Amino acid sequence: MSRPDTRTDPALEARAVSTGYPGAPVIEGLDLAIARGTFTALIGPNGCGKSTLLRAIARLLPLADGAVLLDGRAIASQSTKEVARQVGILPQAPEAPEGLAVIDLVRQGRYPHRALFGRWSPADGAACEEALALTGLETLRDRSLDSLSGGQKQRAWIAMTLAQKSATLLLDEPTTYLDLAHQLDVLDLLKSLVRERGATVVAVLHDLNQAARYADRIVMMKAGEIVAEGPPGTTVTPEAIGAVFGVDAKVVANPVDGTPLMIAVGRLP
Amino acid sequence: MKLDRPLPAGSRPHQTLPIDPRAAALAVLTAGLALTAMWAVTIGPTRIPASDIIAAVTRFDASHDHLVIATVRVPRVLAGIIAGAALAVAGAIMQAVTNNPLASPGLLGVNAGASFGVVMALTLWPPLPTSTYVWAAFAGAAVAATIVYSLGSMGVTGATPVKLALAGAIVSAFVASLTSAVLIFDKTTLDAIRFWSVGSLAGRSMTTIASVSPYILAGLAAAMLTRRQITTLSLGADVARTVGQNLVLWRAVAAVTVVLLAGSAVAVAGPIGFVGLVVPHAVRLLTGLDYRWILPFCAVGGALLVTGSDALARSLLPERELPVGITMALIGAPFFVYLARYRIGRSR
């Protein structure tokens, strides 16, 4: 079975998107297509608009102009529930009340699949069990969120978006507050979702080398504009890093798998 | 964290007991309410044995005792039940929607707004039947809630617990002064509502109860039908947005429910404070964070607290008419201090 041509059939598409905060536009007239079944990393310095772009795509931020298309249909013309069945969103450092049990958070992921007065169905239960299994949280299901480590907590939130069974996942800095082992946990999980389930994942990441190792495509942004876009091999270059981060960098082949490995030498003058 | 890991054998998703312990606890609490209501009817200047109460219902004979039961005691107990249930459920919904442990109809100015509406209506067009001035209570509650929420949401941080509580305190104080100003110049109205204005169950007529009950039942039904939405709202904007809840719609539905419940409770029993704050917190200790259980527990618990404390005050101080609003303040104020000291500090 041949994969669909991802360039003509993007899962998500931003067309001439302008967005930002009142009186402070961050992004103006930006175009971006996210290929189906890929792991895309959004990379750039703080304030470059990568989180703003993700929030705009996830309809957490209103568009000043342009449109976001989901499977070719404008997201703005769909109900929030309809969108939630197709796209799972994980905000940056999400918060929930103290004392909430993991399973109760995960169960909320079934919200978009339930009718107004619909009862809890076996399919709902199965989706939650699968989400717990995928994130390795079966034994922690009844623990309260505040008793978990940062990595476990983040996995619980990811489990909620997995219970949603949406084909596309948007994650805003899913690894930022985690220690190294837990960062790899989350990235491995995301990568396996893409490889084995054909999910489409877009994540804002901070570590360029992790992005180069895990992502299929990298979108580098600076000042609200896309500077480089494509596979790590073509985007993680000394020129692009210099232009985006203002850093003098050497790029070598990673001894593990040959993906680009960046060594920051110093700030560019 | 591997994708291909099968579910462990024998891990059954839901090992449920034959009866949910929460359902059993709710049944016990409801039985407690029934017994308390029965006891409350026996208390008064003349002690009426419980057997007579049943007789008054089954074989009403218009004797003095039966008349007292039908026109004084039962309405008083019913007023306590509906006002208590309505205020506690309204408080629970407000705490869920604002993600704010300090939210309650009393603290966020809704009760004060409803009282002002009633006092204005009674001053301008006396004498009004309850079925009419309950609408003034709804209007006052809605206006006060809107002002408090707008004031409390000002600034970039949005509606934080402390800002909302401050806005509620300011609006409550201001509206209470307006109410006092109106009453100072209108001795007739003041005399008529002296007890009501601090929250009282005394002198309620069956007509009053009957004209307000439909609104309270509608509010309670709305709360129970939307309790799953309220649970999702209570988990905060992050969860609600991720799972695709229409926040504007469901916050509006919740606000209308609160106005209906708190407005009619104030119309029947005046602004009884603390019920909407104390009961949801006590209930959460028992049920956890699931509003599908919190709301029914609050309805029964609120009714029990208000009827019980009114009955207790009447049995301890038989010669005095102590308004239930005062009794509730005696119970609620120490609880509020406990809450501010131990529970809110941790969650901020």
C-alpha cells in the first residue's frame, strides 16, 4: 500500500495565517502544511512565535486573518467537539485540580465522543485502558496527579489526549519541565505513535538535537516567520542555526543514527 | 512505554462493588434528612409527638395541633429544605465554574444582589406576592453576578480566586448598603422583612413555598442534567479546551442555573450565608472531585444543614426566634477561617 502524497494531502494546513495578541501581532501571513503521518518539531528562540503558531492552529488563539484547514476543511467552520475528535491538544504546563486521579483525567478524553446525555460505553472504557497502557500508567491509574513525578504527570496528560483517539496531536513544549530520562520517554512515545499508528504529531521542542533525532520534519522560526522547513538533514545546518538563534554552530553526523548533531561554539558577533 | 504491550491479563477495567459506596452514603444522608425534618416539625412552643405529624398528613382533622403543623411547622421545614438544597448546589456550581474554592452565592455577591432586588420590589410596589418578587430576586442576582465576574476578571491574569473574592466582597458591601439605605426610609417594609433580611425560615406560608418551588426544582434538574459538563468545567480551562468543551455555552448555562437557584432561595428565605460555601467543601471530602456525585450530595447536605441548624436553634432557645442566617454564620465563619488557613493556601 503506497502512502498518500503528503504534499497534496496535508493533515493540517495554515493558509496566510495572521495572529497574535491584542495590539501585538506575532505572526503575519504565514503558510505551513503539516504532512500526514509525520512528526514535526517547531523550533526557534523564545518569542519567535512557535507557541503562538501552535495555539493558533489548535484554535486556542483566534486568527486575525487567514485560515487553518483540517483535512482540507476550515477549522473555524467546525464545532469544538468535532475538532477535538480529530485533534488532541496539550497546552504548555497544563493544570488540573489537586487530588484528581489519573483515570479521571484520562476519562475526560472521551468528552468529544459522548452525546449530551450519552452513557459511558464499552468503547469509552477500552479507549481509556489503551491510553493508560500506551503511556505505561496502568499501575498509577488511581493515584492523584499531584502525587506523580513531572514525567508521569505529563504522560497522564498525553494519555488523556490519546483517549480522545484523534489522529493529530499538537503539543506545546511537552518536554520542557522534565528531566532527561522523562524527556526521552515522552519523545519515544510520540515517535511510536507516528510510526505504529500513523498519527500526525506537531510539537514545540527546545532541544534542537532531540528534534533532529526524533522529528521527521523541522520547522525553524524566527520573529514570526519560517526560516527553514524540511527534514532534519536539510534544515539543521550551521547557516540556519546562525540565522535563527544567532549562534555559531558546527553540525556533524550523529554517531548513533547519522542524524545531524549540533554543537554550539559560541554566539555570533 | 511501548506500543505493542498488551493489556495485562486479568486487569479488569472496573471492579465494581454490587452497590457504589457513594450511592449508599447518599441514601443514608437522605434518610438523615427525613428524620431531621420529622424532628424539626415536632419542635416549637407546643411539643407535638411524631405520631401526630403522620396523623396530620393521613387524617387531617383541623385540630389546633394539626393546623400548627400544616400552616407553621411544615412550611418552615420545607423552606429550609429547598433553600438549603438550592444554595448548596449553587455554591458547588460556582466553585466548579470559576475553579475557585472561595466561590459561593454569599461571598460573590449573588445573595446580596437578589436581596436588593426583593427589597426594591417590595418598596416600590407593596404588597407583592412571592411569585412576582422572585423575578426581582433573579434580576438582582444576575446583575450582581455579572458585575462581580466582570470586576474579578479584569487584568491579564483573568478571574483568579482572590480577585473574584475581593470583587464579591466589594459588590456585597455596596449592595448591602443600598439595601439598608432603602430600608431606613421605609419602616413598613423593614418591619415586614426584618427577619427575612438576615436569612430566616420563620413565617413562610405554604403559598410562598409553592410559588418558589418550581424554580428551585427546575434549577436542581438543570444542575443534575448538566453535572457531567460541570465536572469537565471544574477541571479548568486547559482540560475543557483540549477535549473540545464549548466553554462559553456551558459557563452561561451554569450561570443561569446559579441565578435560578440562589435567586429563588433568597426569595423564600433571605440571604442565608455560608451554606453555599461550607456544604460543597464538606461534600468533596467525602466524594472526591466528581460533580456527578458532588451535586446530589450538596442538595441533600444543604437541606440537612439548614433544616438541622434551624431546628437545633429552636430547640436550644425555645423563647427566642433566632434567624437561621445567624445560626449559619455561627457555624460557617469558623469553617471559613479553617478553609482560608489550611485548604486555599495549599492550592495557590
